[in-house]
Amino acid sequence: MIMVKYTAVAVFCLLSLTRQQTEGYEDEDNDGNRVWNFFFGDKEYRPQDSCKEKQMTCETRNASVVYTHWGRTDCTSDSADIVYAGYVGGGHYSHHGGGTDPLCLPDEPEYNDDLKSTTGSRTNLYGAEYETTSYNTPWIDMHDHDVICAVCLAQGRSTSMMIPAKRTCPGGWTKEYEGLLMGSHYAHSGGHDYLCVDGTPQARHGSLADQNGFLLYAVVGVCGSLPCPPYTNDAQLPCVVCTW
């Protein structure tokens, strides 16, 4: 019996070597498995770890993805590392021009002296403030405070997404954080993108000055254009940030 097994191994090696020399290495693992399974069954031959068993593809096994954690200066998910922390900035709420995308500005900016100019056209960047005076704790405590942020690196992920009106992630996805969906006031000239702000928000220490600038308001659903149910009129919408 031992001699038969060694003979089978020799045949397996010979067939694999002949195929590599004549056809190259593409699909080598599949052919190797077929030869091995013919003699021994699918129990021992493991040329490499199966990526699918780890719920990821071979291409994304060593990948990572960056996302912004709005409203905090840390990465609350155990799978994410902080890249940098800082302050949220954007265009003024009353201006028609300027950027509509919020920025996570680092807390230690670096300037280029060669670019300094006191003349010419430009656009202004303002800090962000919470506008949450009528909401429950902890949001009412954040009113008029400066909004902070962190850029996080999630290891072993390949993509991220923000889901409005949800608190949980789809099956197989990792929940980074959940919070409150926030945007610009519907009557302001300077509209901006929606943000998912962490449900346990933080603010820049000592920033209660009501300077305005880039303002964040809770988003509520409006029935009629939205189907109700399942949505509820004038109810604040949650959000969740997920990675895969």
C-alpha cells in the first residue's frame, strides 16, 4: 500500500512538472487538485490558503481603505488605525461659491511660503459648527461648537460606504461607526454634501463662539416625496459607515 501511494505521488509530480513546462503556471492549483483528488481525495493538497474561506478575494487580501470619521478625533472601530485628526472645514453657509465637499483639515497645517499672495481672486475656507440647539443630549451640548474629524485606515478592506437611514451594515460588511445624518440648512445659499457624524460626537475644546461658517444640521425626512411609511415625517435620520 505504501509503495502504491509513493508511486501515485511520483506520477502526480511528473504530470505537474510536464504541464508547467509545456503550458506555464496558469490554473496550476486546479490541475494539481484534480490529480491529487484522483488518488487521495480532497483532504491534504493545499498549495495556498483559500481567500474565499476568509471572506475576501486574493486581490484584496492585503488591501486597505481610508474613510473619514466625522465628529470625532479617533477611530472607534477595532479594525481601523488613525492617519491624522483635525477640524472640519468648508464654504460659508451664505456664499453661493466655494466648495461643497467638507474637508477634514489636519491640526498641524504646513504652508508654502512661495505661494503667499495678498491680492487676486480666491475662495474662503471656514470652520464647521454644529447647529443642534433643539436636540437631545449629546447633540444640544454640541451646539455652536466646532466640528472635529479623523481620517482612518481600515486594514484588510477594499471599499467603504455611508448608508443613510440605517444603523446596521449589510451581511459581510464591517461597521465602522453609526451616527446622525447631517447636511446644510434647506434655506441657505451654500449647500454642501451630507455627512454621517458620529452618534457620540466631540467638539474642539473651547470653541463655543458662534462664528458660523460651514454649518451642520440634522437631516429629517419629509413625507409626500418620501414614502411614509416606511419613513416618518420630520424624524431625524441616522446613518452608518461600513467597510468591506
